[in-house]
Amino acid sequence: MRKIAEVSVTRKGQTTIPISLRKKYGIRRGTRLGVVDTGKGILLKPKVSILDLAGSGSRFGTVAQMKRLLDRLRREDV
């Protein structure tokens, strides 16, 4: 059976994700979350950051090409 955690929502719409779930899913300060309306509730999913992808495309281009791609992704991430 799934363990259900209860949290409250502040007047600003903020809530705190329990530490056990933050550790389990690698959610740290600054982690961006995608919010999905499933029709039955709200699903929060950690989004992949540029740092998570570092080195993953090295076989697809030169260092200069990868630098240009990363610079473009950084501009889009702001």
C-alpha cells in the first residue's frame, strides 16, 4: 500500500514536499518541476536540466558544436 503524506498549501499556493520524497526523486533547492494535470490529480515531475545532460551528446558533435548548443540551451533555460 502507498504511504500518503499530507501537506498544506500557503496563501501563495506554495507547499513543501516531504524530505523522504525529495531524497527519493533527487529534488534539491533549485530543481525545476513539471506540473501535470492528470484528470485525477496533480503530478509533479522533476525536469531534466542541462547539468543532467552534460556529456551525453559528445558522440554527436565537436566540442565547439556542443558549446554552441549548450549556450543556446542556457539562454532558453533562463
